[in-house]
Amino acid sequence: MKILFLSADEFEDLELIYPLHRLKEEGHEVYVASFKRGKITGKHGYSVEVQLTFEEVDPDEFDALVLPGGKAPERVRLNDDAVKITRKIFKDGKPVASICHGPQVLISAGVLKGRKGTSVVTIKDDVVNAGAEWTDREVVVDGNWVSSRHPGDLHAWMKEFVKLLR
């Protein structure tokens, strides 16, 4: 499967790097998209290579989407192409994983109404105001959406997402 990550500088390092390698370990092709090609750097100084700009992404070419947290989602959600990619993949019923602040992109894509999920507690009200039922659990699976709260939930988040991909 081809799996797309949408992110930018100041991502939460563990929330991008751990799933990136976990999904590679499962044999999936993973691609990181951002505002420009090159490298993006996390809050704690780790960098990852960006293969595609948001404008270059054709969502029909991808089988799943990962939205890591940190400060990056707040920037990503301001890019129209990133929001359109997210909306298309989500509405097509393809697997989507978000953690921490990742649901901010889903909120901007307008896809959370009637859904159940979780996030970092600081954006709980945003998730609820977007029409979702928020739950304080390490992982919530609702159809094609797998969500978690923070790096402490990474094990449960990827366990459920990998199951969904199979």
C-alpha cells in the first residue's frame, strides 16, 4: 500500500518518525508531503525527507493517510491542497490515522461531523465543535479513522491502524 503523511516543520518527532518506520516495517510505501520538498524538522530536532509538495499529491494514488501532531497541523490546515487531499482520502473511506493535534487538519476538511475520536485534550473543544464525539482513550477506531491522544499512545494507535490496513 502507498501511505501518505501530511506534515510540516515542528511536527511532534515521535508521532511522525515512529509510524513512518512502523509502516515501512509492514512493507508499505510511505511518502511525506509538505509545503516544499527537502527536509522538515520536528520540535525536538529530528528531520525527515519530504518527497512531495502538497500541490504534487494526487490523493487517488494513495491508500491511506497519516496526520501526525505537534505544531505542524496548525500550519498544514491552512494549505488548501492539504485540506482537499485530506477530505478526499477521508470521504473515499480510506484509512486515516491522526494523533495529538492531527485532527486539526480533519476539522478544516469538514469530515468529523457524526464521528467518534480522540486527540490531545487541548483541542478537545475544537473536535467537539466540528461535530465529533470526543473520548479520552488511548485509541479510538471509528470506521476508517484511527485516532490517539499523544506519544504515550503510539503503540495502541499503530496497532489499530496496521489492523485497519490489513
